[in-house]
Amino acid sequence: MNNYLRTATKADMDLLFEWANDPQVRKKSFSTQKISYEEHKKWFEDLLKDKKRKQYIYMVDGKAIGQARVGLDKGTAEISYSICAAKRGLGFGRSLLRMVCLQAKQDFPEILKFIGEVKPENEVSQKAFLSAGFQAKKYTYEALAEKIVSKIYWGGVKFSINSRSCTAFGRMVEGAASIRQAG
């Protein structure tokens, strides 16, 4: 399986709009109201210009199956993510969260901590954050950037991180630190 992150482009606006308005995504979001296209378009255009936020598209075998967004505030990166309806419940949330931590640390070296806010009834996302190495802090999930990045070990044939994507072939396993970055 070939899975990687890529930075979102203007061409992803409609796909992200569709995913954002998925009924299950709206139900699990803190803001449950449907999003208008005009509202989404303005938000997305602002996001692409913002130097402290980054939108990623999660690709598996050449197909977009999820998204993650990172917003940076004074060393803390807040992660928001979703997986498309057809691929939910297959373990992609954990994989996506791990990959976005690695890529975001590359894109924003000043990150000291990652957080993800999850509604109490969203048990699937709670489990994804926990299995990705985050610790529960009430309904916020946190991980020190250096700690989580150093805990992630990629097995398999190839691993690379660059400013455009994070690519991994093979499976992810917990193990010895193979990646270290200065904080």
C-alpha cells in the first residue's frame, strides 16, 4: 500500500467541501451546521494564504481518502482530520495522524506540541488519537512533538519526508526511534 500526504491545492476545494458536509463529519464536528459553498470557498482561499495553517490531503494508492489540517499557535499545532465515508473504520485515522505529525514538524519546525480536540461522543477519533501516540487530556489529545516524532518508526522499503509530501511504503509499527528532529 502506497500512502502519503500532499499539500492541498485550489483544485481540492470541491472535494474538501464535499467531505466537510458529509453528515457524519458534521455530526462529529464542534460546529454541526451545514457549510455553504460560498462560506467554504472564502475559508479555503484564506487557508491557502495563511502561513500558520496547512491543509493536507491523505492519499492511499493514488486516491484521496482523507484530509488533515494543522493550525499553528505559539508552538502548539492543532490537528483536525477526517477520513472519507468509504474508508472509515479501516485504521486510516491512526496512519493519517502519524503522517501529519511528521509532515507538520517538517513544515513548522517550531512545533512543540500537537493537540486534537474531540467531542466526547466521538469514540472513533478518540481511539485514533490514542493509538497514534497522543495522550488524553480531558477531551483534548496532546503529544509533545519531539516525543511523538521520535516514537514513530516506519518499517518497509522506503521512507522519505520532504517539504511537499510524506511518503511511506510498507507498514507502520511502534519501535525504536528512527527519526529525530531538533525542536
